[in-house]
Amino acid sequence: MKKDIILSGVGGQGILSIASVIDLAAIKSGLNVKQSEVHGMSQRGGAVQSHLRISDGIIYSDIISLGTADMIVSVEPLEALRYLSFLKQDGRIITSVNFYKNIENYPDETELIDELNRLNCLMIDAEKVAREVGNVKTSNMVVLGAAMPFLDLPQQNIEFAIAEIFKNKGQNIIDVNIMALRKGIELINL
């Protein structure tokens, strides 16, 4: 088993939380993990991305080469498109359709969606689902849930990782994040 994943979004959207959850779940599953992060200017809404490599074999580098990523998992549509050069030919994109207009010359929303529609892309309204579970900040877990079928990690290990990572924030935060994850999974199973 080997998965190379680019995680992308804007500072404050929870990309590094997604990375931490996947990392811990992969380790609990007996897999090897390497990860690198570029935080950008996260305090100012800058681009954040993480290279995440999971394997049952040895991983020599934490950087994913151009054209080799199995997946781009993004919580912002423009950020999903920013890293297309890393995606392999039959790679998959899972992204939220919720725009975060953090730059003055943000592209036309319709053009962005049209471009994503031309690709092997699964688009979800993560913020809508997160609001339904009671906390819009869980939209990152909704996106993670939508990516679950392509991660090849047991759901119980992902939920264990969420509980571990958010344990200092209280049971309510753990519960709402797990609920958001499950709602994301349901989006794929419809």
C-alpha cells in the first residue's frame, strides 16, 4: 500500500489538523508516514499545503514528486487547482466548493468550478454540511470524510485519531468532528 497525498487550503482552514489525523490513523494502522508542510502566511490567510506520504514499505523522502500524487485533498477550490502539477494522470481531487477569497485578483468562481468539472474531481459543499452538524469549523473533517474511501485507512483508526488530537478541547469538540467526518463519508455513499 502506498498513498501520496497533497493537502491544500488557506491558513486557518484546518489542513494541518487533517494531516495530523491521517498521520496518526496511518501509524495506528501499522503504516509508515512522512509529511512535510508549507505554512505560507497562515496568519494572513495564506496558502497552506502538506505533502503526506503513507506506505507499508520504506518511505525515503517526505516530498512528493511532480506528477506522482495519488490525491489532492483541499478545503478550497483554487488551492486544489494550484497543485495540479503534482497529481498523477489518474489521480483524484477531493475539494470543498467553498471559496476563500484571500487575494485581490481571485479568479472567477464559475471558471474555477468549470475547470474542476473537467478533472477527476469530487466537489462537496463542506461548509453546508459542517453547519448542519453544528460547527462550521469542522468543514475540514467533512472533506476528510469524503476522502475516506480513497485513503484505505480504517474508519475506526481515523476516529481514534480525531479523539486523540482533539482530546484537550473536550468531548463536545471530539464528537462534532467525528460527526462531520461521518457526514462527509455519507456524501460519498449516497
